[in-house]
Amino acid sequence: MQFEPHVDHRHVDLSSATGPAFFRMADVIRITALSRATLYRRIAGGKFPPPVHLGGRACGWPRGALQQWIDDPEGYSHVSRTG
């Protein structure tokens, strides 16, 4: 499954797309049109959803978390659940 980069992220709707429940790095880069470095900077700053450990060395982003960011990329804020 391939996604093209979008300048206006609000027009992407992952909920209607058939595909994986988790997206890997290459897919996230294509969907968001952000670089790997920018993704990790935004994750560190709480402005992009963090990946989920899938087992072994695999990580991915849940469809719902990406959709939340796509719906409001400038207003997105991830609140850490560590206490």
C-alpha cells in the first residue's frame, strides 16, 4: 500500500482506507511528507504520536494515532502517560 505525500494533511482519511492497523516508518514518511529527522524531533517535542513497539525490532504507528495528527497537525499534542 502506497500513499503519496500531501501538503494539506486534512484531506487524508486513514479510517476509510483498507490497509494495515500499524504503519511503518516508510509509510509514515510518505503519508506525512515529513523527514525521518523531523518525525523524531516532533515525537520528542510531543507534536507527533510516538511509535508502538510491535515485537523484536519492529515499531509502527497505529492508524488512529496518525489520523489524529492528520486531522490537526499544528494543534496535535501527545501527553505522556509516564507517572
